[in-house]
Amino acid sequence: MGWDDLEAVQQALTPPKANDIDLLCLRVFGTEDGQKLFKWLREQTVEQPSWTPGTDASYGYFLEGRCNLVKEIEARINRARNL
């Protein structure tokens, strides 16, 4: 293990900083209407089952991708709040 490896470990341990997209997500979803919209998005995606017995497995992959998008927006909002 060399110095380059230690720098990579340090970068992995450093939390990501908020960027312009993070701040934009906070501005859009930080309003009262934005919070209502985000709550609805979460109910329609994350809080629904990703797969149900009898359906094609590819449909589960599609639904999981939708959930990941909402979770990504949520992570960006949290990063922007923790500036």
C-alpha cells in the first residue's frame, strides 16, 4: 500500500460536498409545494413493492430504478441542507 492508496482511502471517507444540482433539488423540493410533491413521489415509488410474485423480473428492475432516482434526489436534498 502506497501513498496513492492512502489518498484514495481519504477521499472515500470524505463526505461528498453539495453541488449546484444538490442546491437546485433543495430549492425545488424545499418549498411547501415541493415537499408535497416529493412526498407523493416517495409514496408512488419507494413505499411500493419493487416486485410482486407472478410478474416478470424485468419489471422489478424498472421499479427499483424509479426508487433509486427518488432516493438520489433525497440524498441531494440532504447534502445541500448539511452545508
